[in-house]
Amino acid sequence: MRNPQRPAKLLLDWYASARRDLPWRRTRDPWRVLVSEVMLQQTRVSAVIPYYERFLARFPTPASLAAAREEELLSLWSGLGYYSRARNLKRAAEALAARGGFPQTAEEWRRLPGIGDYTAAAVASICFLEPCAVLDGNVARVMARLSAEQGDIASPGVRARLKERAQALLDPGHPDEFNQALMELGATLCLPRQPKCLLCPWRGICQAHRDGIAPELPVKARRRPPERRHLRLALIIDQGRLLLRQRSSEERRLAGFWELPAVEDLPSSRTLRPVGRFRHSITHHNFEVEVWHGRLRRAPESCQWHDLDRIDTLPVGAMTRKALALLPPKGTA
């Protein structure tokens, strides 16, 4: 690839006709782009779109998020997962509100709390046309296949090498389009398991495609097997109120969120009956969850009653939402 202009043109020509119409691609507003990039981390586009639109309707500026209570933020983010992203976005919003404007370079964006290399490069290139390449999971996969990279893609040295290659190919005249096109290529064609090589604009210059090893790349070190756990959750309702416990700020996962109490933590749990079960995965844990339903005469001090009609205003995790979907019809015990 001695002439980087050819790969860039091939990619941009493809993107012009193949790009998806996504709400964050209709703007150069740094706040809206920042919100989209944070939400899209490890999350599917289809899941992000409704959250993105609701979030910006409530928090249209950094100042509006900076002034909000964390509980309201987590409630709006509830179900999207990876809640540290929401807290980091609030910290960044507070810094942006304090400075009274947006940074214009990736280096300046990286100085904001919670903003990493990828997000900084994405916002700076899309909103301010800084010619800096991005490297997220999709881009790393594309670049690893393009050069038939044999190193572990999680290695810092390999990732630095892949970003250098992306930077060498970047069209400095259209860094916004180039970066979005590269991410789009990884999201729609250069897929993890079954790459659609015959549709790829880079198939003629892709070393992995030439060697017939595209599905085998990128190389990833073996992950430890997930830990299996069994939980029994209590779905307790009394006069239209649901019994919940709030996770403490000292708990690493979902701190501050409301969740169903464990059956074992309740008095008189003998009155409860199972109503269903489901599976739930969080990072390195696979949960088998049983949901038990019934009533209690007295709630433990560690729990509080909340109106069922107002549960959507609370920060509630995906596991609790799955359990609530098993709620028996009204009038049943």
C-alpha cells in the first residue's frame, strides 16, 4: 500500500453509497457526537438509538447533565449497561460546563475526565476535522485483517501498530468521513465471525483475504471461562408497591442502583413461590436466576417500598427488569 490515497478513495466511495442513516451522523455538534460515541462503546447501534434520543431530549447540553442528579442520569441510562460510561460522561460534562466551551483537538479532549484515546480522536476528527485516526474494536479488526497481523490484538504494542497503519491510510482532507467509513466497514462487512469479503471495497488490497485467513483474524488471547452463579430473587408486591434494595456506593457493580432483594435475605421467605427463571450474563459471570413471588408482612430495614408505576424513574439494572417481566398478572398472589 505505497499509495494510501487509493485505499482511502476506495473506502470513501463505498461509504458514500453504503453508509447507514444514523441520528449522530446528521450533526457536528460536539456534545451530541460525544454522547453517541460513549453510548456506542460495546453496545449495538439498534440498542443505542432510542437511548440516545431520550438522553439528548433531557440533557441537550453539557451544562444540563452537569446540573443533574446522578440518580436521574442512571435512570435514563438504565438497561443500556456499562454504567461507568454514564458516570464518566457526567464528569466530562461538568468539566465542559466549567470551561465554557468545547476542546478542538484530540489532545485537549483526552484531558477531560473519562475521555480515552478513541473517543477523543472520534470527536476531534468528526466535529473539528483533525486528521487523527480512531481505533475501536471494529477498526482494529479491519486493520488486523488488512495487514494479516499475527499478534494478539489486545496487546498494547499491536494496537499501537494498527493505529499507525490507520493513520497512514487516513485521508487528511476528509478525516471525519474516513474514520466513520472505517468504523462502518467493521460494523457491517468486516464482521468478527463471517466477514463479507466479496462486498468489501478493500478486498483487493487485504492481505488476510488474499491468504484466505480473514475469518481467523484478529488473533485474540484465550479468555478465562465465565463463572457460573445461581441467584434467587424475591418479587414482593404490596398495594401496588414493589420491595427493592439499593446497592451501596461501596459495591463495585451497579453502585446506587435499585434491585430485587435475595430470597435468603428476607424474613418469612417460606411464603414465596417460584414464578420463573432466566439466564443473565455480565462480563465474566453467567447467572441462573430464579424469581420468587409473594407477600411479606414486614419489610427488612435494608429495603424500601416503591410504587410500581414509578419504577421507570429509578436506576434499575437489566437483571431486575428481566425479573419484573415475570410479574404475575394483577389479582394473583
